[in-house]
Amino acid sequence: MKVRDLLPRDLADCGWSGSATHLSHVEHELARAAAGEVDYLAVCTPADVPVAIGGVDYQASEGAGTLWQLAVLPALQSCGLGTLLVRAAEQRIRARGLRRAELAVEEDNPRARALYERLGYAAYGREPDAWDEEGPDGELRRHETMCTLMGRHL
């Protein structure tokens, strides 16, 4: 497996990561990546197909890189790809001269939280989050959740 920048041409292979609405948000983030505001990474197979993706936002929190939109192809979860993705994101953060990584994990996602704790992240707060997502009928619905804020000194 290799980690590289996610490219617009990869979006067609990332339908597993979320709805069409989600992918349009990822496409928007790729424009921000071109402007240097974020990094958006892909863990790819030897055939160069993305099987894990996620971003680092350098504008969300002063003095830190904020990891977000982390996703692993469901059939390959628990195979180390999330760890590879997070570690590559941390390297990008360090390369920018920053020494802190932060993220928010939904409280109803204990598997992800356990991964982040194994990687050295510690909880420091909570905050609500919300976004629009497509339902099975194609209608947009508001998803509201509570997140645990986690951070790690790099």
C-alpha cells in the first residue's frame, strides 16, 4: 500500500466513502488542497485504487492540523489502513512545522475512538456536529451528532 494525495480522478473510485453529497464535499476540499489550505490523502492498493481517504485541515485550529473525513473501505477495516492514513497525515502536519494533531470522533463510533486512543490521542472535550446527508430516497436530511475532541502532541 502507498499513501499519496487524493486526486479529482480518484473520486469515481471512492463511492464507498459516502453519498454523492459527501463526494461533492470531498471534491470541494480538493480545491482547497490545491490552494494549500488542506492536505487530502489516499491510501492506495498496488493498482493505485484508493481504499482509505482523509484530510488534514490547517485552518480549523490554530497551531494544529485537524484530521477529518477519515474513511476506510468497509471490507478492509481493521487491517491497519486507518493507522497508515493517520500516521501519514501526522507526517504532513509535522512537515508544516506544527506539533499537534487534533480530530473529532462521533461518540457512537467506539471502534474509531479505540483506534485513535491506540495511536496516542487523548480526549480533551466534546462538541456537537451536524451535516446534510442523502437518505435512501435521495432526500437530504440533517445528521446531528455529538463528538469527542481528541488531540496528540507530535
